[in-house]
Amino acid sequence: MITLTHYLVLTGILFSIGLVGVMRRTNLLMLFFSTEILLNAINVGFVAVSKYYNDLSGQLFAFFIIAVAASEVAVGLGLLILWYKRNGSVDLNSLQMMKG
Amino acid sequence: MYEMIAFYVFAALTIGMFGIVVTSRNALYAMSALAGGMIFISGFFFILDAEFLGVVQIVVYSGAIMALYAFGMMFFDTTRDVSEKMRSKKIAYSLSIASAVLIVTILGVPLAGENMQAFYPNMEGVGNIQMIGVVLFTKYLVPFELAAIMLLVAMISGIVLASKKMDEYLAIEDEEIEDVKEGR
């Protein structure tokens, strides 16, 4: 029988995979992918808690997280394209100089 | 029994896919693996009786977000391998310790909150989608509207940022168009 602990362990594993990605990536596009993994992992956790505690709030919170992820991608990718046009690179090290 | 098989299959597939996303040096492989992982995540939602969220996951993540990434990748040089340099060992160690503490906290919180009460318990004979509609449009109406405004702002900012010169083209005067037509 699959219990809540199974899902929470899975959530922890997926979240740590995302954290590893955030730590070791220096390409900004790859960093975006890792943040998507983080958001997805938390969504699984929310829905599992919602199911096992018989409460809908978790599902609705996951729903809003998906909306936030969609807008994050739209704004972030726009900024990334702008940065690439200006600098020719989406590497994190190119962002170290904070000058226009 | 079937639930168990489905859980383990989807768990293995999701972890494998996301592992490829994190470790692959090719941006295109990483993006494809991420799209696959998103689809498999929706499998968990279907197992957990959250049909609405499963469909939303497929539509929004695999449809909208992945299409947006694929569109954005047209601007970047994706054939080149992504360069990665590990600089400081100290930062890596302290960050892994912090993430380990974070994971223990995530796993420990439900044990601490053993006496949780359901605010919106499921009704008998009402489907998941209907129930989400009822709760979303009564208790969560204001956050829902705020999310709508946020998505609108994100859409406008995405259009403005990605197409930098669009406002200039839109502001072309009629005479200038005539000039272009006549080759002046």
C-alpha cells in the first residue's frame, strides 16, 4: 500500500535533484529547468497531502503554483532573450558585472 | 496493487528524467527530458484522484511552458555543449548540508502536524473537478483573480521583452510606409 510517506520521500528526492541542478548549473536556461523541477516536486507533495488528509486546499495551492510557474517562464525567458541579444551568452558568469 | 506498480514505475521514470535534466550537457536533451518528466508527474496526479490538476499539468507545463522554452531556444545556440565549472568546494559543501537539513524538515513537518484538520473535506458523490470549482470560486476567488492579473502582466511583459523593437514598428506613420513602397 502506498502511503503518504512514499510520496513525501519522492518529493524530497525530486526536490534535491532540483537543488543539485540549481547548485551546479551555470547556464541560465538550465537554471530555469532546475527551478521547474523544484516547483513540480512541491506540487506532487501538495497533492499527496491533499489526498491523504482529504482536504482540497493542497490541490488549489498546487494550481496557483502552476500559474506562478507559467508567468515566471514568460517573464524570465523574455529577460533571457534580451540578455542574449545584448551579450551573446546566457552564462551566469556574464551577469557578474552589474552595469548596463 | 496497481497503484503500487504505477507509483514505482512513475517514480523511477520521473527521477530518471529529472536526473537527465540536471546532468545533461546538451540543452536540447535537457529540455526533452524535462517535458517527459512533466508528463510523468501528471501520472502521480491521476493516481492521487486529482484529475483536474493532472490535465492542467499536461496542458500548462508540457503544452505552454515547454513550447515557450522551445521557442526561446531558437534564439540560443543549443548545439554547443553547456560549459560548467565547479569553483569553490566550500560553497558546494555548505549548500549540500543546507539542502539536507531542508529535506529532513520537509519530511518531518507532517509528523509534527499530526492533528491536522481538513478545511474543505471532499463531499460524497461530487467529482474532483466539480469540487475544485466550488472551492475555487468561493473561498479562493480573490487569489484566483490575482492569478489572472498576474498572468496578464506576465503575458504583456513577455511580449514587450522578447520583441524589443515592436513598438517602433507599430508607431510607423503612414507617410513612412508610402516612402518605403516608393523606394525612397
